[in-house]
Amino acid sequence: MPDLAADWLAPQPLDTAHALPAHCYADPAFHALDREAVFARGWQLVAHAAQVLGVGDHATAQIGAVPLLLVRGDDGRLRALHNVCRHRAGPLAECDGRGAKALVCRYHGWTYALDGALRGAPDMARARDFDPAAIRLPEARVAQWQGLVFAALTATAPAFDEVVAGIDARLPQPLAQLAFDRRVSYEAACNWKVYVDNYLEGYHVPRVHPRLATVLDAAQYATHSARWHSLQSSPLADARPYGAGEALYWFLFPNTMLNVLPGRLQTNRVVPLAADRCRVDFDYYYADSVAAAQRVEDQRFSDEVQLEDIAICEAVQRALASGSYTPGRLNPHAESGVHHFHELLRAAYRAT
């Protein structure tokens, strides 16, 4: 377990704040700590409502080490059940699906109703004092918002309404009106927090993203923080592929990004894989008015930006693991989003 009594864990005012120390990104012990202190206690994006509209529709997901199964019950309620059979931990589903009548373990065939209650256990009649009625799948908290589905493993996570408070009023159009187009996933040889840090500031854009720098208005680029999320915004320079309008980049602690541009939503979910590796899942959603050619151009441009981000994040990870780095000062204007994220992390670590 990392030392959680160190001075760097104390809250830091923005105008004198330092970045997190290198071991937060490079020490394998922090990979385990993040699962317990951060991911198990917060809300994460796990599905889109369109995946689970009908009774028996289901989608697989994972939060930290816990596999989940999002399923619409016979009663119409959406549940986030642990995808772990109570017999010997077999999976109930290994992919998304539609219209299931029951949940059947792929290992030994134990069968659960769509609400998680055990309904059948083959050849268990001879097991003394075995009571199927006493067995059911554990259930995580679940919330639907703007067509997106979020889940939280524990009661210690804040009320979901607090996490998204104020976002609806700032959206240019309801996100639920946008239709899913495709998913693209990237793996990066960096700690998940390195990737999030990089997302949370436009300070690096002129040097790392020369083409993106021509699309955003650096003079009007602004960051605003709420309790559990932050927003980076910039007018668009009326350039391809987006035209006129505004770029809105929301970060929802701990690992969800909502990138909103005219007629388009891109959700990013940063998944820790190891202390020095993560995966980022990009889901694209568009308004019906966005033509196929514009979607292709948007996705090519996004891919260009992501490859640039991955290259710099991997270089930063190597330097953090080198033993050379000591925490540097944050830029109070350009890195207030990073500071906000670090303060939430510090609070999570202190609460462990």
C-alpha cells in the first residue's frame, strides 16, 4: 500500500499547486489503489440506452476489477448486475445481446431471472440445506442521463445528479437525439492518469496538435470546474471538419469524457489496464443531418489527434518512470482542469 500520510496528499491552492508525484503514475501499488479508492467509489460510463431498450436486452461492462451485466428486466427496470455466477464465478454473458429470457451461467448452467434472482441450479437437489431463494446476483447502482448509462459499485459514490449538475443547461442539443455510429479503441503505454491529465488542458495543443490548433480559438479557450466535472470550451474557427460553433469538452470524474461539437458527440472512457497501460474507448454519435463524408472526415481528424496524444503521453510515462521527475508547478490559468482532477484524486486517496 502506498504511503498515504505524505505531504503531497494535502489540498493545494490552485495558484501554488504542484502536479502529482511520479510514483502516482509509475508505482504498481497505485494501480491497485486506484481500483479501490477511485473506480470502486465513482460513476463510470458503461453503455448507451439504445443497447438496453427492451426486456432482456443486455450489455457487458467492467468497473475496476468487477464485471457487470446491464440488463432490462421484465419489470422494465434497468439493472447493473455483477456478471459473476454465485456458484463458482462463471460468466453469465460474454457479449451484448437482445431479448434474453434468463441469464444462464456459461460454466455450469445456473440460471438467474433478469432481476438477478437464482431460478435454477442443475443437479443441486442433493446439496444439503441449499436454498436457491437465498441466492441472487449483487447489484450496482445505475443511472440513465442524456441517453447514456452510468454505474457505480458502492453507496459511497455521490448522487449521480451531483455529478452532472449544470451540464444539461450548457448542451447545444440533447445528446439522446444523436445516434451511435461506431466505436474505436486505442491502447496507450501510459498510466490512465497521464492520459486524463493530458485531456484536461489545452496548454499542449499548439505544440502537440498543430492542425487542431487552427480549429480552436486559443485566445478564448476557457476551463470551468464544478464539484465532480470540468468543462473546457472554445469557439471553433469555422474550419473543417466542424465549421462554425463551439467545442465543448466535459470531463466527468474519474474517467469519462464527453466531446460535444456541432452535430456530434464523442464519448471517451479511459480504462486502466496496468500501472503503465490503459485503453481508451471512443464512441461516436451523430445527428441525422451529419453526412457520411463529414463523419469519415471527423473520425480521421480525431484519429490524427489521438495518435499525437498517445505519443506524448507515452513519452511522459517513460519520463515519470525514469526517477528524474519531481512534481512541477501547475499553470494556474491553463492547467486548472488538471488541478481539479488532482484535488479529487487526493481527496479519494485521503478517504481510503
